[in-house]
Amino acid sequence: MSQPLATSLRPKDLDEVVGQGHITKLISSFLAQGFLPSMIFYGPPGTGKTTVARIAAELFKAKIYYFSGVKDSTVEIKKRVYTEKGTLFAQRQMVFVDELHRFNKAQQDIFLPMIEEGGVIFIGATTENPSFYVNNALLSRTRSMRFEPIGVPDTVAVLKRGLAQLKTTADDKTLAAIADESQGDLRIALSILESAFYLSESKEIAWETARKVLLNPDKYDKKGDYHYRIISAFIKSLRGSDPDAALYYLVRMLDAGDDPLFLLRRMIIFASEDIGNADPRALELAVAALHAFRHIGLPEGELTLAQCVTYLATAPKSNASYMAIKKAKDFVRDHPDLKPPQYLVNSTSLAPEEEEGDYKYPHDFPGHWVDVRYFPEGADPQRFYDPTDIGYEGKLKTYWDKLKKAVREGKKMPVE
């Protein structure tokens, strides 16, 4: 083949675009009225943003200029667009800028006069949320349109077109695996199909051939049961204080394409659920790891993940806080309307017939603690939180036990 399969199968009209019916219908309606607005196309790669812009330009009979935020400078863009604008028999002009988010918000100002004064149809394409990466002036002059990931059925339909072009066949299992692997990116799906075709020694693309070019052929389904088995094993390895097993499962999930941010969120939950006050720094480190990863991404972010995993796995463990909130929730369900003691109520919220209570300010007492009841009236005080003797939680428990004992025995000085 003289062209890559993804190029040769690129849709020629809007009806051939799959998975973006909400956008193609709207653009068709605009075109039927002889109108085409400036737009921001945003969404995952390989979902048809460039293709839709090209087809729209052809149907609107506009000359399209392709630019990229990766390789083109604002000076080059201005020079080319304004130089050709005044030529004899000039057409309508469409400026398409891929990777728009690569231009900072100040640089994006160059497109404003093109839209306002020059009558240019501007289309910016980005994989990022335009609310964060496109300046407000440009957003106010364009319509934002979200491109969705291509679903498996639509991807399979496109793969079947690819099979027809390659004059070969493949079974449904193979096509579904390729579609799932591509995660909604048609370029990736067709590239996998093409690679499998050239590896195949027969007219049919066999599953055993296709699986050689799949990252996760059948051992790990990111959305299926096996994914949940691996994440379960990962969390249980952390809970069991085995950093080596946890690292193994971490790498399995990263290699399979799991979202690192999902894994970091799970580790933040783990830090509170399974470590808690035995090591309060665990939660701090897990949250810091999430912020750090957002700044550096992959591949360097793997170091952050590894640091977080090894710390959580080796930290002292306590689920006392987790058990405490469970007990408290159960108790509140059975006793939803208990009233706090009168001396805990803000005096401004008391009814006229209610007397103000005698609130004792803890900081006025030795050890900054006074032995009074805070638990609601109408039920016996409950003990939800039962701290362990492990790690820092053990130090907290020892401190409070000694302090309360000293105060109750009438000692004047707080316990250190």
C-alpha cells in the first residue's frame, strides 16, 4: 500500500465519520444555511477532529491552512494567512490549528483579528479542556465541540472497512480485541490491524498473529474482571506490607495502560483506610504523590509511584479510623436526632426559654483538657475510635491515656 491504512480510510464526507454524530449533524445544519462558525474541537486523539475540519472546509468551499502548535510559530502563521488573503480570486479561508494548547494564552491572541476583521473561519483542535488552555477572548468567539472516544462497535465497523481494503479477513474476537486496545483512537486501531496484516502469512489475520502486536492481548482487560483482580491484589499487598508484590502489580497495571491517577487515588484512600494515625505522614505523601505526578507525568512519574507504593507498604498499619467512621455511621442511623449538651450550644442559637450552659474552655485547664461530656444526651456515650498501640497512633493513645489519668487524679501539671 502506498499510504498508511489510517490515511487511505480517512472519511471523504461527514456521513462516513463515526462516533461523532452530535457534531456532524450540527455542522451539516450550519452548512445547509450557508454558514460555518469558528470552533474549538476538543477530545482524545484519533477521534476525527482534523478529518471533520477538512471535510467542513471542502463542503464550505474554503481554503484550509493547516498549522500545528508543535512545529509552527505565530509569526509564520500570521505571515502566511495575511499574505495570501489579498490574492486575486481569494477564497474563503479556514485556519486549522492542531495542538492549540501548545500556544500559550498570549500567543493565541493572534487568531482574534483573523476571526473579527479578516472573516477567517478558525478551528482549533486540542486534546485538553479548552476552559483551561484556551484564552477567554478566543473561547467567546468560537463554539466548543467535544469529540468523544470512539466506541468499540464503531471501531470494529471501521476495522471491517480496513479488512475490505486489505482484502483479508479476521474473526470477531480479534477485531474486538484490537478495538478495545485502541481505547477509542481509530489511528491506533487501524495501525494495529495493518501491522497484524503484514505479520500474517495467510489471507486471514489469525488471533495468534494479531495478539503479537497487542499490548494486552488477553491477559489484562482494563475494564473487565481481571483488572479488578489485579487492583485487589495490589491493595492487599500494600495492606500486607509486601512492597515487592505491590510493585509487581503496579508495573502490571502501568504496562496494561491503567490510569496512574486512578492508582494514586486508590493509594490516597488506602493511606487513610489502612494506615491512618499509625503514620499520618502516609496520607501526606500519597496526596503529594498525586500532585507531583500531575506536574511531571510519565515516564518520570513512575519514580513517584514507586516511592508512594514502597512507603505505604512498609508503613505501620491501623484501620482504627476506618472502623471508627463505620461505627459512627451505624450509630447515627439508629439515633439520628440526639441533642448536644446545653453547654455546647452557641448562646445565640438558644431559644428564649433555654438557659445558657456553663461551657468549660479546655485551654483554661492543665493539659488543655477537661473531663466533661461532649457526646449527645439521650444515649450512653459511645467509643467509636479505638486507637491501636502501633506507630504514631500508639504514641497518641499513650499520651491521652496518661493525660486523662493525671487530670482525673487532680495533678496540677499536664503530662508531657
